[in-house]
Amino acid sequence: MGELCDEGKALYASALRTGRIQRAEADAAPCLMEFALLDPDPDDPDWLRPVPPTSALAQRLRPIEQEIKERRSLAIELTDAFEPFMAISSQDRPAVHSITVLEGVNRINAAIRVATAECQSEIITVQPGGGRSEATVTEAVKESQGILKRGIRMRTLYQHTARHSQATIAYAEHMRQGKVEVRTLEELIERLMIFDRTVAFIPARDDRQVALELRHPGLVEYLANVFEQLWQRAAPLLDEAPYDPPIDGITGVQRSIAKLLIEGHVDEAIARRLGMNVRTCRAHIAKIAAALGSGSRAQLGYLIAQSGILDQDNPK
């Protein structure tokens, strides 16, 4: 039923005051009969008597109360049905998902933004690869402003090749104003982000279109410990380049390439491991070959092993 119309309200009030109204008057307000607010006068069929408001209200509330009762009963039945499963969930599973698969760059970035907003004290990241482009660095500076204002400590690991990027150096210079430290290593593990040692993000596919959000305390702590070991071995980005001095005309980065060569890695894999492009990697390989007098790739591996350059941590 709809609402009681205004004319019906006026007529019902009049009927309550006088005790009855003529049937002809009620015909102008059909809602009175829809709401069952009038009964025929047993003494005169041309008149209608008003139903007491308490009776009319009870009549209107009865189906509503019955529906509430039925829904409450259904709610109790559903609760009883799910109670055994909820008990299992609370005993055997953590309050949040230990591992969440994030598909798509937008979803990955959204999850990282949430973690950044919720972060209270520390962000640690591993960023393999070479230096960042100016556009990437500019965006990173902008996003970091809020983090700096909140007094959050940030530590980032790049690879040594980032030292050749003026944009990355400028970023490190700018970020020194806050609790931000940047160090470099020759080789790094894959990309890693950890917030307050409670949530971590790692890639799940080479194209970085899928990532894992980790919240299991054991996993996050393990990754944080890996970061700390890498951090201790790394050199501050703004210090002098940490490559070992040349040995027999072969530089430290070339010795790293040589080591990966004799381990059987292809050029693309070596470049990725050391954070440089393939063209630069092949240029270094050519210099190694020239220094050792190698005429072929197969001979180069033999000469590297025989030269002893990988057995020396310091020049003779």
C-alpha cells in the first residue's frame, strides 16, 4: 500500500472527532478504505465509523512484524550454518591473506599506494637495472614528498650502473634532505619493496604484469634480512665508484662479466644481472677478449679460466 493521502488524513481526523462520517465523503478519499480506517455503521449504511487508531496501527504493523520475525529467524539459521566454517577459518588462517596475487599494473600500483599511505616508519626497496629516466625520477621525487614530510626512513639499493645516470644522481642529491639513503651493488636480486616490515611486494613474472603482495611475517622478515645483507655490502651512491681496480687491463665490472661468462650465462642474462643494456655488455666482452687475446667465444672462456683474473680480489 501507498501512503495515506492528505484528504484521507483530514477525513479520518474528522471521523475520530465526530464519531462518524458520511459514506459519500469517504468516496473522495479511497485511501481510507485501502488502509481499513473506516467500518460500516451497523445502524445506518450511509455512514461510516472510524476504526480506533490503536487497532488500525496494530493491523498495519502485524505483517511488518511477521516479516521481521521471519528474517530474524533466517539470519539465525544462516549464522548457525556458517559457524563451523568460521571456527575453522579463525583457527587455521590468518586475519589477512598471506599471499595475494596482483594482476595488472594498475592493481599493483594501487596496492603499493595503499601500503605507502599506511606506512609509519620505514620503506626499503631494491631497484635492479640501470639508471632511471628523467621522467621516472621526476615522478619519484613528487611521490616522495609526502613520505619525507612524515619522517619515514627510506633506503634504496640500485646497481652500480646507476652511477652513470645523471638523473639518478640528482635524485639521490635531492633526497638527502630527508631520511633517505641510496646505495649500489654490482648485482642485485629482483625488484623488492617492503613497508614497515609488515608487507612486501615482489614480481611474479618477468614482464612485471603480475606481482605478489606478501603479509606472512616469516616471509617478510626473511626478505628484510636479505635486504640487510645486501645493504651492508653496498656502497653509498654519492661516494666514489666502488669497482675494484683494473687487473691486467681488465676492470672490476669486466671481471664480473667474465665470471658470469664462464658460468654459462648468455649476453642478455649477464646484462640483466648487472643492470646494463646488452650493447654495453657486449662492448665489455669485446674488451675482455682483446685484453686476453681471444679469437673466439669458446676460446674466451678458456682464457678467462687460465688467466687467473677471477682469483684475485686485489691487484698484484
